[in-house]
Amino acid sequence: MNRIKQFIQSSEGKHFFYEIYGTEENRLRVQEERYLALSSVFNREFGDVDCSLVSVPGRVEIGGNHTDHNHGKVIAGSVSLDAAALCSGNGDMEVVLHDLQYNEEIRVNLSSLDKKESEKGSPQALIRGVAAGLKQRGFIIGGFNGVIQNDVMSGSGLSSSAVFEVAVGAMFNALYNKGKIENIELAKIGKYAENEYFGKPCGLMDQTACAVGGMILIDFKNPEDPSIEEIRGDLEDYVLTIVKTGGNHAGLTDQYAAIPAEMKCSASLFGQEVLAGVTFPLLVSKGPEIRKKCGDRAFLRALHFIAENERVEQQKTALGKNDRDTFFRLVNESGASSWKNLQNVSVDGDPLHQEMGVALAVSEYFIKDRGRGAVRVHGGGFGGTILAFIHRDDEDAYRSVIEQITGKGSTSVLAVRGKGAVSIRW
């Protein structure tokens, strides 16, 4: 009997699996089979040796659309889809990682941690960047052998790159740092790797939600060291449904970049770099100047930011009181504000392609007809994904309706996971 099978059948292993995957028998069976398959690949490539097991969840954005980059507030949650990895130190400075999602072997020699232009946009860049970030902070690094399967698919809107970064950090943590590195530190190191080595100027929201876990309010007033507050609320009768609406993000960099740029243009008229702290009365008082210097859309986007920040706090309060009606009303208001004020649902100059708008409109009709649930833009917008809270009794009906519009297999049903990045050695 191999080691992973022994672990799964032990009381420690069962407790570990219950904590991160729940107690539903079919789900546990699927995960056990998944880890046995991982173990089979690991044993074939590296032998049946002592291992560490790592799991890092994907994330959903529940409240706060396009608020983090202007030092606002976000509600995020870790989800039931994750990256699972097995790893073992190999005694040298080379990382050998088999990525089963892409069926590729990734090799990185850590003897040099200098950025490599040729690696930009690659998993090698993320591994080297995480190692460099760890070493800069005084942590120990070393080579390891590993296999990873990331069920958080690229393009799903659930932050597959952040999951990978945090998972790599968790492997270094388990193998060389006795698990003592705090998860928020792994998040910051992941962001560093993505910004500096991978070449993507992301914020810290995705990595924080994946690493910390549960449902949390993140306040980015200090963006390099955000405050984090755990949120509790009873949404057990509802499933989180992510819908891939279609559309192509290629060539939309300018559309995404215009949102923070226009918000910051408005903020400049208050002598600030970002909008955090600007109130509605202040915004109105500067309205004519903002519209003249930055444009009407910039004013509307600033209005979205202010209202969305207030909604995040209101959502936290509603969840704390288990006031679902208020919470769902606020989620719907967020979706409407993204559409009307933030204007990140359709692409400028392309009225014939409004995939996200169509998916939102159909979802809104379905939810209104059923009298329960909510829907909003998820993530960056301009295509991509939406997030719908659907009652369990409506799950099949909603999938049937929305997939007529967005295509078969375009929906993913998720649950909030209580644990962020975890590792265990046996």
C-alpha cells in the first residue's frame, strides 16, 4: 500500500480531508481518487518517498468590483476548487514540477534568482519569483520534486495564477520552513512573483483570498499590508455559480487599464492618488471639474467606487445578521452599478458582442422569476465571468436556462471553503 493511501485511510488523513473538502461521501471519494492519481505519477517519477501534501483553493469576488486598486474594500471567499500537490525535497537547488493540468514538466534551477526576460509570462518565472521573494524575507529555499494538479482552470475567473503562486510558496514552506510562514506572507510573496518576474501588475486581492481562506473582508487602505476580517453568514441553501459568458480578453488591456486610471484622475482633483476616503458629497462638489478634466465616464466610475465600498460594509453587516434579503439586494445593486456606472460589462465600440450583458440579463430574469438569489459581475469584466447566488432547489433549472445562452459546460457550481492554503507531511 503506497504512502498516500495509508494517509487517506488514517484518522489524521480523514480529518485533513474533511476540513478542506467537507464530509459529503461522493466528493471525498473523488478527492481520494485524485490524490491516488497524483501519488501514482509522483511515485513513477520520483519514487515512494516521504512527501508533503499541499492544497490551495481558488477564490471568488463576492463584493467590491474594481475597488482594490483604489485602496477600497472587497469581500472575497475561497472556494471548493483547488490546486493539489505532492512534493519532496531533493537535496539540490533544482525544482522539478510535473504540472498535470498542462501535461508538462517545469524545471527551475534556483542557483540564480535573477529575473529572466525569456521566462516572463511562464510558470518558471513564478517559481523563481516566489523563491526570490522568500529568500529576500529571510526564509529558506531549496530544490524539490513535485506534482501538481490545478483544478482552478485558467480563464475561469477564479485566479488560477494566484493559486499556483501560493501553492509553490506553500511547498517551500512545508519542505524547508517547517510550515512557519504565515499564509498572508505567502500571498504577498505570490504577488511579488507575479508583478516582478511574471510581468503582470496585479494587486493583492487574489493571492490573499486564496491563501487566507474562508469568507473575508479585505481593506486595502494600506495596499501592501491590508487588514483582513473574517465574515460569517449562513448561505448554505445557496450555491455559488460561476458562469463563463464567452468573449475574448485579447486586446482589452487598454479597457481594463482605463478603469483605475480614470478613478485616479478623479482622485487627483482631491489632491489624492486614489479615491479611498472620498465621499459622495465631496464627489458631487467636484463633479463639474471631474467631468471637464477626466470625462463623464470617470465621474460615473468614481461614483461606482464610493457606492461599492459602502455596499461592502453593508454586505458584511447583512451576512452577520443572516439577513439574506438585504445581502442579495446589495449583490444585485453591485451588478447593476458595474453595468451602469463602472461600465465594464461591454467593450467600447463593439455593440454586436455583449456576452456578459446577455448572461447578466438572462440571470436577472431567472432570479426575479424565482424570487430568490442574486447575480453580479465577477472580476475584471468585459466578457469573462459572472457570479450568481442560486438556491439549491433552482440549481438544475438555472443551469439549463443559462447554458442555452452561454454554452454547455459553461457553469461551475462552488461552495465557500473554510481553509486557505494548507499543507501536511507524513
